[in-house]
Amino acid sequence: MRDNDRVLNEEAVGSEPHAKGRQPALTGCPWHDVNEMLQAAGLRPTRQRMALGWLLFGKGARHLTAEMLYEEATLAKVPVSLATVYNTLNQLTDAGLLRQVSVDGTKTYFDTNVSAHHHFYLENNHELVDIPDPHLVLQKMPDVPEGYEIARVDMVVRLRKKR
């Protein structure tokens, strides 16, 4: 069987979280856990990273754009610029703590659930939602150009209200 003909499921699609450092010792306390996650990923727990991390990870699995996080930070009186929010989101993504999901050329969401899974995009609400079926599989992958390998497969199923 060729490599591209294999079935891709949740085990084959995902990336390893926290691959850059040690496993974090999580306690359930959001502030402590964000500190542990940052250090385990090799990132210094600065005040801004801690505050943004607390907003991101303190409320369970979430899908946020940089603008949405910036608005939450502003409401929470966290003194950060939009550029800092973008930089922090990209650093957390590079460290394996977030997963970037592009919906179209203009909208990128950051997902706190880094396990392998796919999404529904609710066009009317501009909302990204996890597809709850963990057994969703792609039967056949396209041939990959020489010198490349599949890093991850992101499926976004766009939904809209019936007319």
C-alpha cells in the first residue's frame, strides 16, 4: 500500500502537543496551568503571555481570532496591543499550544484544542465549531509532490442556515 493511500484519522492527522519541552504539571488552576504550559513549551511566562494565556485557556476549548482575543483582553483591562496579541498567538502556535485554522483567505482562528479534529464553520455567525465525530476519516489522499510529506489535514465544513 502506498503511503498516500492510507486512511487518515485522528491519530495520523494530529501533531504532538508540547513537543518542544517537558510535559506540564497541570493542577486545574488556570493561572498555574498557563505558567506550566508556557514553561513546558520553552516560553518565558511574561505578564502579557500569562494574561493572554489565562484568557485563552481558562475557559475550556475555544476558537478565537486575534481580534476576538484582543477585544477580550481590552474588556479585561489587559494592556496589550493587537500586534502583541498576534505575536503571542503565533508563538503559542509555534510551541504547539494552539492550532491555527484558516477558514478563508481573510479569517484565521486559533484553536485551544490541539488534538486532531475537524471543524464546522457556521457562515451566518462566523463561528468555528468542532466536529464531534472522532471517527471521521478521509479514505484517500492525493499524491504528494516529491520531497514533501503531509503535515496535517484540516477539514472545514462550511454550514449556513437553510433558506
